Amino acid sequence: MIPTSEWVIQLVIRSKADRHNGRSHYLPWAGYSRPMTGDQAMSVLGECEVLWPAYEFRAHTINGDETRFTLPGQSADWTHPAGL
């Protein structure tokens, strides 16, 4: 692992349409989308594989760009406008 990098855990999605060209898609895995050290990420990967053996996961470096790895709606502003 690169000691200065931050990591997140992602779910690997292999769609049937993309199997022929080998393209995968990656989604943040709920509960593990906060930055962590490389050692923490390796430990969490093992935990995910034990808890959800039917799924494939990866640890991915975010290199300071957390916005690409947040879950949909996680950063949404849920406050109501004044006057409602």
C-alpha cells in the first residue's frame, strides 16, 4: 500500500453487457466509503469478503478526491426551505 494515500472500499459490478470487453463498474460500499489508511482498507476488504461472500470488492485510492466516492444522496442538503 502507498502510506500517504487514502482508500475506500468499492463493490465491483460486472454487467452482462460489458463482459465481452472486460469493463467493470465500481460503487461505493455503504459504511466503507469514508477515507481510511491502506492497512485499514486491507483489513476491511477481508471483513467484506467474509460478511458478503457472493460479492466482489476492491480497495481503491481516492488521492484527495472524496467527491467521486460518496454514496448518492450522502452529501444532499435535506433541510427544508424557510417558509414551508
